[in-house]
Amino acid sequence: MSKDAHRAQGKSIEAHYDAAQARCKPLKHNAKEVCLVKARGARDVAMAELEMQYRPTAKNDERLRVTRAEAAHALAREMCEPLDGNAKDVCRKDAKAVLAQAKAEAKLQTAAVEDSLRSTRVVEERTEAEDRQRAALFAAARERCDALAGEQRADCMINANKRFGKL
């Protein structure tokens, strides 16, 4: 993803967030707060996903997972607000426990994601090296073909193209 595309996506996410906030304005009391928390969470998750697409690293993957968990936690806490007494306390503690578990899982996943990204990079590097090697071999074959004349040269070029994947 280019820097300009990243910036444009970020502006688009902010525009969606502004529109979502505007949809929340006519609501009243807790419904309005829930709507605003949902909008904020959606924006934060979208920005974290964008950053993960722009720079796919294990740290950004962890941030994305934590952002998702925090958005869900904020929504769950807001949903607890209309409750009273013990029910509200239980609701908040449940939400906090879910957040703690999600953060712990995100940290555990970091190592697995690092390994996955590392293996992806290794494959890309090997592919690039093979492409460079194939190009060098094709250039050498073309030089050998250039030394020939007429039909032999044409046949040699056809064979070189077939052999090195240029056709």
C-alpha cells in the first residue's frame, strides 16, 4: 500500500466516523452514549486494520487485537450503565475479565504472527532471488543466441524464451 493510499484510507475512516457521530446526535441518554462508543470503536479498529495492512508486523497485529478487545470492552461497559447495584458491578467485572483475557491472548499470538510474517518474507525473498537468477540465465542465453545467425538464432531465442518462462 502506498503512502498516499494509506493517507486517503485514513481520511475515509475519519469521514465514516464523523457520519456515525452525526447519526448518534438525535438519540437520547444511554442510547446516544452506546452509539458514540460503537462509532469510536469502529473507527479505532478500522485505523488499526489500516495500519496492519500498511505495515504488517507482529506488533501491529497485537495492537489490532488489543484495539478490538478495548472497543468491545468500552461497549460492554457502556451497556452496563443502565444497570443498578450488584448487576452493574458484575457486568463491569465481566467486561474487565474479557478485556484482560483478550489482551493476554493478543500477546501470545504475537510470537505466532512473527513466525508467519517471517516465513512470508523468506518466501518473497527466495522468489525474488529466483527471478533474478532466471533473468541472468535468460540474458546469458540471449547472448549465446545473438552469436548465431538466421533461423538458428530464431530457434535459439524461442527455446530460451520457453526455458526461462518468457513465453
